[in-house]
Amino acid sequence: MLQRSAGNHAVARLMRQAKPQAEVLDEFPTDSVAPEAVPPEARVLKGPDEPAEEASLGRMLLRKEEDTKELCPKYYRYDTKADVASYNCAGLAWRTYDYRGDLDAERSAANAGSAPAGKPGEVKHWFWEYDLRLETDDGRKTEASHDFHTVAGVVDKAGKDPDDVYTKNGARPVFGPGTGPGSKPPARDRARSNDPSNKEMSTQDGAPLYKKRWNFKEVVKSHRCPS
Amino acid sequence: MSKLTFPPGAVRCLVGDHLIERTDDRWRVFRVDDYVAVERLLVLTRDGEPDELIAETPDGAAPRYAGPHLLLTAYSERFESSAAARAAITDQALGEAQAGVCRALSEFPAATTEVVR
């Protein structure tokens, strides 16, 4: 609680002292937002080896990673040495750093856990599956496919949900830290290339391409901390 | 998930090599014509009609065609043994050739595939 309070005061101080940043911070109603929703000027996505200090807004909001470090070290930040193109969301969520792209297998893996009990140290997994298509504002669209996203984090010493959850979409970069529910893919966002460049995609005539997601199903289960 | 990595357990062959694949109790022969990376493309439609092609950009799901892939010439003859297949390669008695066959390299595990250089 002391850490949390200190963090909140630090954020409030930052908002008072830095007018332009305060405008950015005002856009954050919670302690986590979808990476796509973060304004570029506030996108401070630091690697786990970088110092957790004033340079990162994410760090200012971070409260529980020290609990994670003690309770389930494998989930303390993430391995920045792993090739970001070689693992996806599930590889990060399970900290196996491989490309786990079989939706059925990942649904089963998530479902194999138990109902969350709020027990310190348990690893809470969020798994979403949904229909997905690409579309433009002028009505062009692709056929739907079925896809998924998943994240995981460690329940803290107080039995509360983690706020040091990292997320990545396909072979794209890692974003975070944030919360589990805050990592749920949005109903619509810009389509980006499935590689570390994460470039926004457009049609040949320059129309922005968007991903539309619907028919969401969610699984939230807790698993043991892996050794 | 790199298209540029030899899959674990798969044979490592060169362009121009022949592959002898065991299927059940028979053997068949392919010639390796090229290594290729296969990418799924999505059809973007306008009013229900194809408009342009877009590179797939999945979320968590794996890209549809994990590679690398081989472009092969497949031969029609089937053989009782790998030795008979090797002899047929030497004798150029492999039967009808079908070019442009594309298969994932991972479909040729070393346990059931012989490489003839």
C-alpha cells in the first residue's frame, strides 16, 4: 500500500509540474490502457532491464512488480534477450518465449487452470478468442478468421490482480506494464504488420486498414507459478 | 517464427537434391527446385467483389503457412525400397514429373526422408 500511495503521489506531482504531460495523463482513467490507445508522446515502453524511475510513465504507475519478483520470479518483467519475432502473446504469457499459435491448444492450456482464488503468487491468465477481419472506413473488408490473445501476471501479496502484466500481439513488440483486463484487444484498432516493425497497414490507395474484432469469449484462470 | 530457420528434425537439402520419402511401405521421389517462403494473402472486397490483396496480419494465431517451404518436382513412380528409388534416380526412371509442388520443409523429417545429392 505504501508503494501504491507513493506511486500515486508521484503521478499527481508529475501532472502538476508538467503541463503538457498532465494533458496526456488526464487521458488515462486507469492504470493501464491498450497500447494502441497510448498517445505517441506518452508511449514509454521500457524494457525490463531499464531503471524504474522518472523516465517512464509506466514505471510511475507500476506498483506490484516487486511482489512478482519475490513470489514468481519468472514473471518479473520479461526476457528482453528473447527474439521478439520468435514468440507471440502465448509465448510471453507462459514465459516460454516460443510461438504458440494454435488457438485450440492455447484455449485448452488456459482452461486447464483453476478458478482464480486471489492467492498470492498464483499466475492469473486472461485468454480471449474472437472473430477478426480487416476493414476500411469506406466499407471494404476481408473474410473473418478466428483469433486469440492472451496475457498473464502474478497475484500480489495482498491477493490483488497484477498491474505488471506485459502483452504482445503476434510477432510484434512487447508492451506494458499494464493490467490483465486492460490487455483485452479492442473491438477495433489499426491493423499493423505482424513483425517487430509493427507498421500501420493501409490499402494500395492509402486508406487505413483496421482490425475489427467481435464475438469475444473470455477465459480467466489461475495457474501455478512455473519453476 | 522465422521463415529462415531449418525446422528441427527436418532434412537439410540443397536445390537440385532428390528427396526419397517413405509413406507407409512405399517410397517416392521429389527433386528440390527451390526454397520459398509462403505467405497467406487476404482478399479485401468492395461490395462483395475482390478489390486487392492484403498480407495476413493475425493476432495470436500463427501465420497460416509456417515455413520454409520447398518447391518440388514430384515423380509418379512408387518404389518398394529406398535402394530401388536411388537406382531409379540414377537411371532417370522416376516416371511422370509434376513440377510446382509446394510442401513445407517440416513435412520431410529426417526419420522418413533420405537426401540424395
